[in-house]
Amino acid sequence: MSYLTLYAPRRPASVGPVRPGTRVDEKTLLNRPRFDGGAHVRVFVEDTSGQRVRRHRLPSPRLKLRIADCESAIHLEFSVDSPDIRKNSLHKIDTLIASLERFRSGLQAEAELRIERENRR
């Protein structure tokens, strides 16, 4: 488990009871209330376990990941429809998590350096 989970809010902003047919449905605010300008992460993973195969077509879940700041948003595409696409989707999210962990380490180092410089003044 990633150390980033230590910093994740215990209950995302819009968590309520998970509806049937839903594995994950959350909107988590990114900023503290004093700094909130609409930045959030929105995740949705549909649960297709209750869906039947129809006309030899397997159910394809809705998968959404949106990261929004005050003015911009990115929507990342994920799918589980084929072995290669599943592998790529998992690679994509693992790569994003790893990049965020490295970014956090750099940010923390710069924050500590800033504190040290402020204390020397």
C-alpha cells in the first residue's frame, strides 16, 4: 500500500451509501476549505457483476477518473475490454501513482528547505 494513503481523507467529500451496480463513486476535494476553488478528484467504477452477457457481448464497466483544478480538468480513459487494454489501464494508473509519489517527495523536500531558509532569516 502506498504511503500516500496516509494523507488521503478518511471519507471523500461525496461518499454516501454505494449504490447497487457501483464499486467506487467518489468526489474528493483536493484543497483545504480555506483554499477551495473547486479542485477535486472524481472517480467512478461501475460494478458489472450483476449484469448478464447479452448476445455474446460481455458487459463493459464505466470507468471515470477526472482530476480538476480551479480552472482546468483532465479526464483519463480506462478500459478492461481486452487483455492488452486491461494491462495498459493498470500500467497507466500505476505510472500515475508512482509519478505522484515522486512529485510528493520533491514537494516535501522543497517545503522543508523553505522552512529552513525562513528560520535562518
